Amino acid sequence: MHPFFHPLTALPRTRTLAVALLASALSLPAAFGADSASLPPLGPDWKLQNPYRGNAAAAAVGKTMFDEYCVRCHAADATGRGSVGANLQLVGRFCRRIADDALQQRCLADADDFFKRSVQEGKVRLAITYMPPWKDVLSQEEIWAVRTYVETLGQTSRDGDRR
Ligand code: HEC
């Protein structure tokens, strides 16, 4: 056997590396970003619409949550491009073009509801988990903060419309 390779000495080193990788995967980047405790509390009942829409501070918290929990599947710009997730920029995008204010509010409420339910329940069909449920991980405040952040993305590009 080659003098520099012996299975008994090589093995522990590999295991040390695996443990180090696992430890770094479990570290919580949220600790370094905007804090969700700063969000205005919403109480136990779920809002029918995103109560933080247009709130820059909530969007900043949402970015922290998004980067921690969503970015690996939905990509940095939330289009899902190059990854497995759906394009989140499209959720409710059509509503912005509705001129009638009351109708636009109903459209946005519907899109918010779809977003909220998708995140809460995840996407599980025929026992295949496309997206895990987040209701035990993220609070109502955090889910709306993520929605607020995603709504700030792609506002200047019309790219999402074409897909
Ligand atoms: C493990 C990968 C994964 C992670 C992590 C993930 N998602 Fe998803 N998500 C998906 C996939 C895949 C779909 C499309 C599922 C389908 O086919 O219906 C999806 C769909 C969605 C939808 C529905 C969009 C639509 O138009 O159908 C929303 C909203 C959503 N995700 C939000 C989020 C948010 C917010 C997070 C972070 C808290 C997140 N996702 C984390 C994989 C993921």
C-alpha cells in the first residue's frame, strides 16, 4: 500500500471534514440580518392581505428570511431561474395592471392568499415534496415580510411578464 494512504488514518480525517461541513450548514445567517422581532406584531389571526406591502423595513427583514430559507430553490431574484422553484415575481404581478382600484385590491388579496397558503402548506403532491411546509418555521409576520420583499423584486424589468 502507498505509504501516504492508509484507510485507518484517512477515515477520521474524512469524518472531521464531514462534521465541519454539517456544522457550517446548520449555522443561522439570520442572526446577521434584519431582525424579525422588529416587525409590527399582527396577532393570532391571519390577515387576508399582506399588511406590510410597501413597508421598506419589513422588506429588509423579508430579504433576510428569503436568503436563509427560500433562495436555494427560488434563486436570488425569486424567478426560480436555474433552480427548482417557481417564479415568485409572477405571484400577483398581473394585478398591478388593473386600473380599477377596488378590483386591484381583490386581485392582490387573492395573490396574497395564494402566496401565504403555498408557504404555509408547502407543495406536496402524491407524496412528493416539491417544497416543504413553512408554517412551523416562519411566523405570520415573517411570511408577510418575505412577500413584501419579493414584491420589491423585478419592478423595473418586464422580464417576468414574458415568461
Ligand atoms: C426545497 C426547495 C424550495 C424551498 C427551500 C422553497 N421553495 Fe417555494 N417552491 C418550490 C417549488 C419546487 C415550487 C413549485 C411547486 C409546484 O410544482 O407546485 C415552489 C412554489 C412556491 C410558491 C408557489 C408559487 C407558484 O406560482 O406556484 C410560493 C409562493 C413559494 N414557493 C414560496 C416560497 C418561499 C417564500 C420560500 C421560503 C420561505 C420557499 N418557497 C422555499 C421549492 C422550494
